[in-house]
Amino acid sequence: MDYLLQIIQQIWVSIQLSVNYCIDISPQLWVGAKLTLGLFIITLLLSIPFGLLLALMRLSKFKILSYLVNAYIWLMRGTPLMLQIFFIYFALPMLGIRFDSFSTAVIAFSLNYAAYFAEIFRAGIQGVNKGQYEAAKTLGMSYSQTMWRVVLPQMVKKILPPLSNETITLVKDTSLVYVLALQDLMRIAYQLVKRDFDLSPFFIAGIFYLFMTLILTLLYQKLEKYYARYDD
């Protein structure tokens, strides 16, 4: 019985030490999480409108413009994001164009995700019934008025599921900035693991990522329910 009590006591002490350690390192991981969150938000603010612009250009009647945009999307989607980061950070300085680490990450992520969002937007726009265009034309609307007042509002409902997937993927892809030596969530977690020979920082980092993806998942679910009201 005494032996069993000693084991339970040792387990309890280990749990207390682990909890205290996790509490101690949480502020450092939060610093990295703020950088990760900042990169995520800035990327969304830049890539979504740029992606929409690319989608409209992709659908343009000007064939040369459409081909150029299609080539850009093919290039961005066909090469690894990490390779694009390396190109901006190491190759562009050879041409006299230099960016700091964070700016490099923002540019690479925004250009890359704009290409993915562009294809999502394009599919959403093309998914709107052709009759909507004809009705708008009958009402005397111009092409731009038709897009902004008729097509794009209907497009939003159609693109929410794939847009949700890409947004959640973006949260996880932010960990790639470790190659730029930015003190993001994963890099700080890795440094703590090397320093303390303890895997707990990875566990806490995972909780941070899960929490961020949970918030996004709930947000998109609410949006889908909101737009589903108009199906009744």
C-alpha cells in the first residue's frame, strides 16, 4: 500500500512540475503566437482582395490578360511556398531588391494564397446562374454593377467551404517562416524543446494552432448558417 502511495505521489509531483513548466513558458510561446497571428491576418487582408482581382482578370474577355493571370496562378500553385520564400529572400537581393524577413513572409504568403483564392473566386463566379447576368442586363446594369450587386453576393455562399479550408491551411502554413529565422510560434517552441529537452512546448504550440483553427471553423460555420437561411 505504501509503495502504491509513493507512485501516486511521484505522479502527482510530475504533473505539478509539468503544469508549472507549461505556465512558465506560455508567455514566450504567446509572443510567437502573436507573430503567427499577425502574419495570418495581414496575409488574408492582402490576398483575398488580390485574389478577387485576379479572378476577375482571369475571366476577362481580354485573352492576353486572362492568359497572363492563368500563367501566374499556375506558377504560384505549381511551386512550393517555401521555394517562393527562398526566391524572394535570396534571389531578389541579387537584383538589388531587398526585404526584411517579415516583409518577405508577407509578400510570399500573399502572392501564393492570392492564386489559390483566385481559383476559388473564379469557380464561385462561374457557378452563378447565367440567368442572373441576363436579368441584370435587362435592368440596364453595367458589367461592373452586375458583378458587385448581383454576382459577388451570390458567390460568397458558394465559396465558403473551400475558402474555409484554405484559410485554415494558411494558419498551419505560417510555420514555414522558421526558414527566415522569424520568432514565430513553432520556432520558439523548437528552441524551448532544444533548451529544456522537454516536448511540452510542442504540445502547447499544438493547442495554440488548434484554438486558432477552432475559432475559424466556428466563424465559417456561422457564415454558412447565415447564408443558408436564403435557401429556404
